[in-house]
Amino acid sequence: MKPILPLIAILPLLAACGTPQEQCITRETRDLRVVEQLIAESERNLARGYAMVETTVWRTDWEPCGPVIVDKNGKVLPRRMCLEEVPETVRRPKAIDLNAEAAALKQLKAKRLALQKAAEPAIAACRRAYPQ
């Protein structure tokens, strides 16, 4: 899961690169996108029959430690290595109540429809305010 973290950190910067109209629409449809992600996750859970949850585990690893040392000739010496506890995010299966998950999915789909209807005037306002 580590490769995704840098991408998540870049997303706000990429959103800032869009046109003012795109930024406005992105801002106005944020809740809708979150609900759509939750729907997709719920559908995957139902298809699998279980959920996947992220947990942090700690593992011991050799990491550079101590001060940087430069010898009298100006050469940087390799740093000392120490055993350190390093966090790692892992995904693990978790049992779920399939009936409750199906009910939550139904509610999320109803919420998506309501958010889509509410977003239409906001999107139109963004297009009027920032024509391309």
C-alpha cells in the first residue's frame, strides 16, 4: 500500500492545476465522489463476501542512524545502522454482515441520487461563473 501514499499527497496539487471551472465543479461534487467510492467498496465487499481493512503492523528493520561523519579528507563515511521499529500498512480480510452491507449499499445509492440532483444546479452555476 505504500506506493499509493505519494499519489494521495499529490492529488490536492493536481486539483489546483485544473481550470477554475474544473476546480469549482470538483469542490461542489466532493461529497458525491466520496459516496461513489463507498458504493464501489461496498459492492466489492459483497462480491467477495468479506471486507478488506487496513491495519498498521510494526516490523523491525535496519535503518541508518547516528550522525553523518566526514573524515579528515572530506569523505562522507557510511552511517551506522540500527534496528528500528518501522510501521507498515497491510490489508487484511474481515468478516462482515452481508445483509447489513447490502442495506448500507442501498442507502448509499439513494444518497448518491440525492447528491446528483443537488449537484446539478451547483455544476451549472460553476459553468456560468467560469465559462471556458
